[in-house]
Amino acid sequence: MNWILGRLKWGVAAAALGGPFFAFMGFNETATFKKLEEEGVKAQAYITGATETSRRRGATSYDVDLVWFDKAGEERKAANVDISSSFAREMIQGDEIVVDVIPIRYLEDDTSVDPVVINSLQDQKETAQFMTYGGAATGGVGWLGGLLWFLLGRRKSSDVEAG
């Protein structure tokens, strides 16, 4: 029984620390997507490469390498730009990329922010929002569990001292 409580204590601590981290990451991504939607410049980008990455638990992520020309006619590049799985299924058939050019939004004055592929923007926004809300909920459960653990632990120790 004690080993279960020990593991549960570590789970509560992980939720209390990891939840807010994921909420913060999701919040930042959501803010970036919003800025790209509101201030981003539309352009047509050429796909120069694509990567499919299979994760341990069966999840697959997709990235593309892009080249486009900004308003001044300068060539810009971005590597490993995330795309949604649904859009990847549309543009990849077998081992072939069947789409050469895709619409993107990029920030003209901030080259540190990767562009976003317009066709996968909605899916990526939903994922970022899930990270924000899910992380906040997980963190809340972790902090509440930690508080209860602390209070119940103090209660037991005061009962032992009184008895």
C-alpha cells in the first residue's frame, strides 16, 4: 500500500509542475497563431522537403521545409514547419508529395517565428488550446492534490502527537 501512495505522491508532484508548463507552452503557441492570423502576410511557399516522424505510442507528426519570397522579393526559408496530420494525408500519397506549393502566413518583421501553413492552422490552434486548458486542469488537480496531501499529512502527525 505504501508503494502506491509513494507513486501517487510523485504523480501529484508531476501534475503540479508539468500541467502549468504545458499550459504555458499552449498559451504561447495560441498567441503566436493569433498574431500570424492578424498580422501575418499571405504567401505561396514551395515545399522543398517533408519529414514524417513516428512516436513511441503510435502518434505521427509531419514537418515540411519551405521556401518563399517576401514582399521585397527576398527568398526566405523555414525548416521543419509543423503541419497537421489531416493536411499531410491530403498532400502525401504513398511516398510522394503531390502538392508543390502551399499557402502560408508569415511575419514580415520577425524571422524567428516560423510560418504557419494556412491549411493546417485550425488543427494546430485546437491542439494548442487543448494544451492550454488540459495543462491548466492537470496543474490544478496536481496543486489541489498536493494541498490535500499536505493537510492530511499534518492532520495525521497532530493525531499521533495528541495520542
